[in-house]
Amino acid sequence: MVNPDADNLLLQKVDEIYNWLDLQISIHSDLAGICDACGRCCNFESFDHRLFVTTPEVMYLSAKLGGKIIKLMTTSQCPYQTDGKCTVYKFRFAGCRIFCCKADKDFQSSLSESAIKKFKSLCTEFQIPYRYTNLATVLNASP
């Protein structure tokens, strides 16, 4: 995006989606599960899952990191996990917010679908291409 006002509005709207997700997880804590912050799920291959992210989320993370170069993902471990801790926790993706290894899978699926619809809507509103892509693909394709 080129328009700074539009950029700021997009970031604000991504914040709103993340706040909405955090609220849903809080309200439905019995279904959302309690995360032990063990970090095992951040090693996607060993945990046998993938993290998919949307275009607005990647734009948001990049902006929040001050436009720094997105880290390459050279292993199955999320490159933003250091010493077992998430270094971008405040700005983490929707999938990171939603997924808990102790959660109800139907709740997670429903919440994910709702979030995806919200991100698709942002793409339409801001006329940016919608992509829902594996994190490794996104990080390793960044210039």
C-alpha cells in the first residue's frame, strides 16, 4: 500500500480482529484451552501441523517490526521463537492465537473460519490480494 492513512487504518483493523479473537478465546476459555506456553507447537514438523497466514497479517507483522526484513524460515521451527519464547507474541498471527493443543478442535475450526472471513473482507476493502499461505512459504518468499 502507498497511502499512509490507509496503511494505518489497515493496521488498526488487523488489531481489531486480533482483539476480537483474544476476546472470543477469553469468553470461551473452556473450549479454547489453556496454553502452557511450552512452545512445542512452534516446531511445525514435530507437532505435525502447519501455520497458515493471510496477507493483512503479514503486512501487520512487517509494520510492527518496523519494516525490518522478515526472518527466513530455514527449519520447521518458527524463526520468531527464541529460547522457547515467542519474540513477536504481541503481534502473533491469528493461527497462533487460536491454536492450543488442549482446545476443542471444532471451536478452533469455527474461530479460524470467522477470522479468515474478516481478513478476506479487509483485502476486499483495501484492494489488496488475499492469500492464505503456509508461513514458511511467505517468509522465504519475502525480498
